[in-house]
Amino acid sequence: MLKHTMPTPHRVSLAVERTLRKLGADIRDARLRRRLSMQLVADRARTTRQTLTRIERGDPAVSMGIYCSVLNALGLLAGVGMLADVATDRVGVELEAARLPRRSREDG
């Protein structure tokens, strides 16, 4: 019989922690600039006010899906789709180019 165990809690790096705190603060600022209450944004994002508070603090335990739902409620979801876009992945593009076969001088 398989024993069900809780997953090991994930400890994020300092860089991730800082980035999430900034994202949370930016989400809060966006909400305030739009003059939207926490309850309204939480309702639009189909979450709770308590979870929105956690997001605005940059809590890494809140799922990315809920962060995206809040961003969508604020009209900011489009930027998320560009985060790892191949067109802006300079390192990935350079690594891919390095793997392409090189043409010989005689071919050109």
C-alpha cells in the first residue's frame, strides 16, 4: 500500500523572493491606481481577499494560476505570456544558433 506523504516545502531563493515581493507591490500599486477595492479584484479573480493580500505581499506559496487570475482582473495578463517568449530569450537563441550546422566557405 502506498503511503501518502506531504510534499517537501519549497524554499525559494533570495532572488525569487525579491522578485515576488516586487511583483506583489506592483500588483498592489496597479490595483490602487485603478481605484479598485481588494474585494472587487479578489471577486473578479475568483479568489479570496486573504489570498489577494498574500499575492500583494509576494507570497511564493500562492499558485502562479492565481497570480495570473489577479493580473487578468487588472488587465495585465498579456505581459505574463511574454515572460519566456522565444523572441526575447537571447541566451536560448544564441545556444540554438551555436547548434546549427555551419556552412563551409565553398557553399557561400
